Amino acid sequence: MLFADIVDFTQLSSHTSPIDLVNLLNRIFSNFDELAEEHGLEKIKTIGDAYMVGGGLSLPQPNHVQAIADMSLDMQAAIGKSKAADGNRLSMRIGINTGSVVAGIIGIKKFIYDLWGDTVNIASRMESQGVPGKIQVTEVTYQLLKHLYRFEKRGTIEVKGKGEMATYFLVGKQEKLPNSAIPSDVCQSQTGIQMGSAPLLTCP
């Protein structure tokens, strides 16, 4: 699960006309929609200036955790090229978590496909309690990706509703590694943490 949010959006809204604000969000989120399609991920919804994406849901793929990581890096690169009406650069906080979710549609009016569960809540906290310009991930996501990507350890933070959690910042990709370079214990660890039937890593 990935949540992304534009930094200081409330302040931006206070000195930007509604039409300019909507046009700005439309440009940014349309770009993100294209990235989601490119990476084989599913856009769940937008909530104001927040963007929510899921991997391994109705469109299972074997490497959805890596796809989420790749999309987060592409999103940061894209937002870095965007400017507000006053010419200032924009930045985002991005949060990622990995685990099981419940997905579906509820209610009888204005249907929307949505996700529920602890995984979703923690991913949202990774974003809201993140750092501008950074991609914050949980320990479980870090453990699955640490051999493929570069990380900076943030340390332990107090996460609302969960207590203390170890978190990391995703920095970028490592040099491409062959499957044989992925430790066997990492491949085995994917068994208990997957969505649908899609494994988290491609292992030999």
C-alpha cells in the first residue's frame, strides 16, 4: 500500500484560486495515474491532495512490492518537476506498508472500491508521520526490499494507534542483482506476507 500527500497543501490552497488548484492536482494526479498503469498497480482513490495506490490486488503481479517502490521513486521525481502557481517547487510525503487487506465495495449509493485493514492504516501513518520529500516504509517492507534498494534508517517513531515502530526512508535502487543474489531466507519470508496468490519477490 502506498499513500502520498502534497506538503503544505493547505497553505498552497490559501493563495491559489480554486480552478488553478484543481488544474494543478489534475496534472499531477494524471501523471501518477500513468505511472500506476506503467507499473501494473491500481489507483484506489484520491482524497483531496492525497493519492492512494495498491499492488497485488485485483491485478496480481509477482513483484508488486518492487512495483510500489519503483512508483514511489518515480512519483518523487515527477513532483520535483512540478511547480505551484507562484513558481515554488512542490514536494510530497510518501508512506508504504506491506501486508494483507480486505478490498471491496460497500454501501448502496456512490459506490467506491476501497481497502480496509491494519496494513492500510499503517501505510497511511507512514505518510502522515513522514518527512517532506521522503518515502517512509515500515520494517516489513524494508526487510523485503533491502537487497534490491537503498535505504536510510530513520529509527523508531511513535505511530498513532500502534506505538513505537522502526521505519526507514527509501532512497533509490541498488545495482541490479541476479535472483541468485537474493538470500534464500528473504525468498522464504514472502510466503506469509502476500496479497492474493502473488509472491512479493521473484526467487530462484
